[in-house]
Amino acid sequence: MSSLYPLKFKTIFKDKIWGGQKIKTYLNKDFGTLPNCGETWEISGVKSDVSVVANGALEGQSLADLLEQYKDELVGKKVYDHFGNIFPLLIKFIDANEDLSIQVHPDDELGKKRHNSFGKTEMWYVIEADPGSTLIAGFNKALNQQEYLDKFNSGHLTDILNKEDVKAGDVFFLPAGRVHTIGKGLLIAEIQQTSDITYRIYDFDRLDDKGNKRELHVEEALAAIDYKHYPEYKTTYHPEENKTIKLVSCPYFTTNIMDFTESTEKDYSGLDSFVIYVCVEGEFVVKSKGSDYPVTMGDCILLPKSIDKVQLETTSGFKILESYIE
């Protein structure tokens, strides 16, 4: 078996009714003949869309193949014991040229019961935001299911949703059950559980290219929704150059931001997990065991658990999201 090394994967492009051109114009990813690109899946273990290695001796092998071969060498013992041959995180870029549907995702319990799937807790990092961009996360007051339904049935759902003004660098943590939508004009990096289950609540009466409204999941959503009100929906953090700053920590993933103007070394020997870098600005080179792995904005790279130490070398600086499972 080949030794593991920092892995890049072939991007999976998804055209969406609400997608735009920023994947190409901002992230420099060519989505070919697609009319638009709403999402890219950068690292995925979802069965219908499993990522394929794009670099080095393992090029052409799928992430599922690697898990079967390398097991805890790839993801860490604790992660492999828990998830087996399913890679636990899905990494995406999302370009909202129009508002996405108002939606909610089930938690693990409901996901297993209904779909034999994990739930979907996720986080967003805003890479770029058009002036005046907004998004929806949660409710603007406490509700019960009947109050929610009354608003929904009377056509006033948006009256009870919490709308946030958004700028580049903002972070939102969205536990399963939180009603949400990404607003028009936002380019986002998303880190989430491996799940593709979405309950669409309202889609602004949009028609697809065949003149049909998209399917809604109003009934399914009722048991999934968290009706509580929370004082804050935007994640507060204090950016600091040349330090690793924690953004989100939950049972499904920990994500930090690294905004570095200089080269640095990372030691992961105490961590029983793979590590993923999502580059949202700048460029750097991952140096590992005598080899170089260049990373630029829009790239994602997976460091297997078997790699304990890496150097990140840069001349111009970089900003990355660093994710793993604790």
C-alpha cells in the first residue's frame, strides 16, 4: 500500500436554480458547460457523490476506497470506530445568486429513523458578500409548533424568521433543527455532517426550468424544527493574525480560522483525527515528508491522521478554515 500524504480531490460541481458564477469568477473553478454553479462538493463521502483523489500516487481512488484500505491511518482510531467506512464531513462552497429555499435539516435521531442517515449540523463561513446581503438563521421569537403553523398557513412565515445582515468573515453555526436560508449575493464555505437531507419549507413560489414548483416538505419539517429562540445566531470571534482562533466546536466537528501573514508549523500528534484545510484567501505550500503540496484560494486539502507534523509556507499570506473531529 502507498503511504498516505496530503490529499486533494476532484471538485464535484452542482448547478442549482439559485446558483451563479462566483465559483468561476471568484474561486477560479471552471464548471464547464453548466449554466451556473450553486455548489461545489470538495470533500464528500455521500454515497451518490463520493470524492475521488486528484493528486499523487492515489489519484483516481475514491475516498470510500481509501477508508476501506487505510481505516484509522486515514481518519483516526476514534473516528473510524464511530463512523467506519463513511467519511464523516462534507465540505462545500456555495454561491447564492438568488435566495435559497427556507429549509431545515433533521438531527441524527430523526435522520436515522426516517432515512437511515446522519443528521445535518453545519456551519457557514462567509467568503464574500455583495453589499446589502442577508441570511436567515432561526426565529426572531420563541414559538410552539402551532404558532409556527399558523404563521406558515397564513403566508406570514417570513415575519417570524431571524434575518441577519452579513459581511465577509461572518460565521454562522447551524445545529440540526435550525430553520435557515442563505441569501442572495453570498459566497460561503460550508462544513457539515455527511448528509444530503434537506426539508424545504418555502421556496418563494419559484418555478424550475420546466415551469414546475420545487417539492416542499412542510409536514416532514414539523418534527425536525427547533422552535426555541436564541439570543445570538451569529458566531462571535475575535480575529487575530498568526494565531489559530476557534470558531465552532461541536460533537461533529471543530473548526478554527488561521489568518497568517507568515509561515508556520502545525503539530497534530496529540489529535486522533484527520485535518481538513479550506483555503478562503491567499496561498501557501503544505510541506510534508520532503514533498510540497501547493494550496490556493478555493482549494481544500485533507491531512490523513498518519501525518503528525506539517509546515505551511507562504510568501503572501493565507486564510484557512482548519477542521477536525475532537
